[in-house]
Amino acid sequence: MSNAPSEKFDPTESVRTLTSKMFKESGMTLREHQDTDKHYIGDSLPVPSPSMVASSGVNSSVGVQAFPARADHAHELKTVWTWINSGALTVPPGSVFINNLSHTGWGRNMLVSGQVAAFPFPGLYIIQANLAVTRDAGGLFTNEMNILFYYNNGGSGKYILRQSNFDLPTPMYINVTDYAINTTAPSTNDNIQVCVQHNDSSNWTVSLQQLMIVRMSSPTSN
């Protein structure tokens, strides 16, 4: 908007020599600001490619709306998950890692080996495991057992279940749940392993019927 007085236009004058006094900025009114037509400068901007978008967690999209910030853009898809299981594994008295894991084909394949599942992105994860256990000698389970989740490439073990099994019949079904937060995935240390420990007098046959690893959100929270 200009505060300069209007001047009579001389059609014989070259447009290259037209002059006017300096323009003075004027504040935009609320009504003008709410006029969306004034914000559609995004129409003149090239659409960035997905490779140009910096991800804040998982997947990003550039959006298609004309607003400069592209109101429909996405920084991340918050949920990523995997469904893993295993066949029967003989677990003698002592400590045994479940090392015959396989991806069911559902969700993202987070396995890096038959024993290790890796977190693909930083975030808060919930881990749920369901195990079926039979006593090879039959009869009743005896003594104690532990279920551990090992994190940080085996660097830290976390007891998820500790219980006495006196007088429990075979088979036995166990459900355990844990939460894990990591900020540096996908480094080689951001992973999980499942360990079974017991001091029964008989070998056990253990099947991991379901290992669900679900990313709940970013590592930070509002």
C-alpha cells in the first residue's frame, strides 16, 4: 500500500522512465490475514521430493496443499510393529536364549538373526511375549524360573518375570510385557533378545508363540 499521491499517467511517456515516490509498508488487517487467497504462494513453489524432507521419526511426506507449510504434510507415521514367533526349543536347566525366531510375515521384519530383533527407529516401544512351555519329563514343574529381555546388544538384562513353579501342571503358558525407550536406533545396540532361565530337574520345550514389538511414539512427549 502506498501513501504517495496518485499522479496523472502520461501514455506518451516510456514505461522505463515511470517513477513514483517510495512505498510505505502498512500492517495487514485481521480480515486481510484471514483471506486464504493471500496465503497460496505455495502454488508457485515446486513440490519437494520425499528425499528432501527431514524425517522426525519414521516416514515423511511432503503434502500437496498450496500453503507454504503444506498443512497436510506428515513428519512421521507413529506406529510400526512386528509379529515374531518361534518353533519348539529345548531349554535344559540353566539360561537359554531363544535363537530360532522367525518373522511371521505380518508387520515389519525387525529380525537381524534368529535370536535378535532390532528397533528400526528411535521411540517408545511396547514388547509383549507369549510363551508355551512343556516339561519334557511330564508331571509337575518344580523350582523357579525367570524370563528376561536383554537390551543393548545383550549389555543389559531386565527381569520381566520371576516365579516359583511348584505343583504347576504341564503345559504352562506365560504372558509378559515390557516397555523400552531408545533414542539412537537403528544403531547396532538397539535390539532385544528373549532369555528363559529355570532350575527344574527336567528339560523344557519352549515355543515363543508370539513376540509383538510395537512402536508407540517418538522418544519425547508433549
